[in-house]
Amino acid sequence: MVPSQAQTFIGTAGDGLWSNTNNWLDGVKPDGMFSEATISADVIIDEDISIGTLTNAGNYSLTILSGKTLIVNVAIYWDGNDFILEDNAELVYGEPIHVLLKKKINAYHADNHIWNLIASPVSEDIQPSTENGFLTEPETGYALYSFNENAAIWTNYKESPFAIEHGKGYLYANALDTTLLFEGTTVGYSAETTLPYHEENGALAGCNFIGNPLPCYAFLNRSYYVLSEESNSLIAVANSATKSIAPCTGILVDSNGPEDNKVNFSYMPFFQYLGSQGYIEITAAKSNAPTLVLDQALLNFNPEDDLAKYALFENSPKVYFTKDGKDLAILSIDSVDVQPLKFKAFENGTYTLHFELKQLSPIYLHLIDNITGANIDLLTTPNYTFNATTTDYASRFKLIFDPHYGIEEDGPSSDSGTFAYYTNGEIVINDVEACHGASLQIVDMTGRVIMKRDAINRVSTSDWAKGVYVLRLTTAHGVRTQKMVIE
């Protein structure tokens, strides 16, 4: 058993700083999980510290500065004044304690409407007021919304007031700089949250806005969404041992059904993600503002953890995957030779996709543009800029991991590489040269031949029914087949 190191903070130096050894009775700060600290003056935590026991010897206050962390491994005895956490400060302690947490909100402007996803880390309900910073004058200057999972709609506080509940996510904005105050009792360094699921809400059945319920950075045992820094989109986050959620921060999680109704938060990473095998992060932006992320999708090589595709704002472009008829922001796979990637523009323009590999080192990774035929080596050029319209075929791209994919052998073959795309009511053959001397056959999913003729570059589908068709292109080098969705 290691003997305890008891030290007393007396504040002799007059600056109140924990880090100043002149403020400690014997000129020595406590340090380590068996150390004991007795507070005999108001104290400011201005560095990251880990101690065993913290005791308030009188009516003194403690303030943890922004960005600093206090870890108490054994016990806190605190019957004195305020226990304050400034914006982005952390308290890691396993038992409940009464605290005051602060969350800074930056003002929005006419050309910069900043939304925030916020959450309360205290167990008591918070009634929004002018005193705790939620409500400001004039009333038109702030906006506060709660997502009603039962009806899958947003509730405006000004129209129907509500309390801020522990661990629930809220959308907030203000025309003024303000600091939100969350005063109440913490729940320790781990918590469980229940996720409602309402099948009658269709695509939004499992949509849940929740939040970090802890007074410290927290890990979640599944993938989730956060609001982008520019607050213009939801950003998918693949769960791992390196991603955590800031205090007082809201997130969006998806429930896959009534049996999938629990999520867990902890200040420590969950074991199943310590062996992460990496993922590819794909971000979409307008080419004239490539750092302004408008949407994101992830191809995840970690344990099964798909995340449904949601969009907070309808006019954002959409980059996503599809699995079993469901649109996904995160697709989890074991391995793959080729992976389709979808893109949908909600306004005509020039866009840039950026590909970033996280804990992943493939020997080959190419992006194929099914519309232009462009073939991009993403290991040397991780960006691709292209023009897109609102009527383009959504299945525009594919990621190729196999360097031999699409290479034809001598003689007859049945290569499934993409050679055509659908746009504006037409099927377009990418490889114009392949049309010379070739024949094209198109059948529907019942096997009925829709068309058979010499290959041409464009085929009108104006009188075709919506559905899936199979294209069969026969050339001197062999046979190529491709499925095509007509929308």
C-alpha cells in the first residue's frame, strides 16, 4: 500500500492558482491517485491534475479553468461554496457532486448563423431563464428547439416552453454572446441513455437527439453525428478509441429498432474499439470553399456499426452509401474489392470530394466517376473536383480496392465493371470507343428484353418504367454487364 501524500492549499501567493507551489503549506503540490488535497482558500485549477482525495476545509470555492481536467480517484468532501467548471473544463469523478458548469455560445450574425447542439450534464431539469443565460433580450435574438421523437418534429421554446432535461440534445442559437449555466448534480463518469424508436415515423423512426450526460469528455459505444464547426451540416463520427464528445454537447444517434434502445457513455474508451482497423472519411464541399464541409460519409472497417443517413438542412449536398435499401452515413464492412459511393446535389455547381484515410493503409485505392469516366488514384491525389446537377444519377462513384478490378482477360468474359451511367432520362455509355462494332442488350428484372441493337452512345429511357435493368455490352474483347437503376 502506497502511503498517502497530504497537502494543504492556503493561497499564500494571492493568485489562487493550484500550480503555484507558493500557495501550498509545505511548498509541495499533491500529485497522484493516492495523494490528498485539503482546500483552505479559494482555488483555481489551472493545470491538468489527478489526485486521490479532495477536501474543502471551510466555505471555499473551486474553479476549473477552460480546457483543464481534474481527476479525483477516491473521494470529494465538499460542503463549501461553488464547485465551478468553466467552458470546456472537465471533472472526472465517479460519484454525484453539486457543480456549476458553463457553456459559452458565440453570437450569430446575418451572414453567419451559428447553431449549437447543447446538452445538460446535471441530473436536475434546467428551466431556461435570463439568469442562466438561455433567454436574452430582445426575445427575437435567441432560438431554442427540442426534437420531439414521438412526432419527429422540432418544438420551438417560444411557442411551447420546455425544460432542459439531463442528457437530451437541443438546438440553440443567440444573436448575443452568452454563457449557459448548468447547475445541479452530476452522475459520475458513466451513464446509460434510453433511445425511443417510433416505427410510424418512417425514415426518422430511430432519430434521437441526445447529449453528453457527463461533466467530462465522454466516449459513446456506437457511431453518431455531431454538428459541424460551421454548424451547416451533421458530421458522422465513427466510434473509436480516439473520438470523444465534449461536455455540454449534443449529438444525434440512430436506433435500429425496439431492441436497440440503449447507449452508454463513459470517460474511458470502450474495449471493442481499442483494436480499431480504421476507416475512410469522405467529405463534400463546394470547390470555391473546400474547407467548408457540407456533408460527410465514412467507410468503416471496424466492428459492425452502420449509421443511417440524416441531414439537418435540406439544401446541403449528400454523400452516402446504400445497404439493403437504406441510405447510410457510415457503412461498416470487413473487406471489399469495389464499393459504390452515392452523391446527390441539391443545387447545380462544382463540388470537391476529399478522402482521408484513418488508421488505414491500403495498397490500392481508386475513385471512378461513372459519369465522366475519370479514374483517380486517391493514394496520391486525395481530392476530386467535379460538376454536378440536381438531376444527375445518384450512383455516381465507386471506390476500387483491387488493382485487377475491371481488367478483361482474352476471350469471352462477364466483367461487371461500370461502363454506363444514367442521367436526365438517358443511359450514357462512358467508353465511346467500345460502342464501335459492339451490340447492346437491355433486359428488365423479369428477364424481358427491352432493347437489342448495335451499341450507341446514348439510349433514351423516357418511356421506361422505373426499376432495375441489366445492360449487356458485347464487344470483340468479351461481354460486360452492369445493373442500372432508372429513377
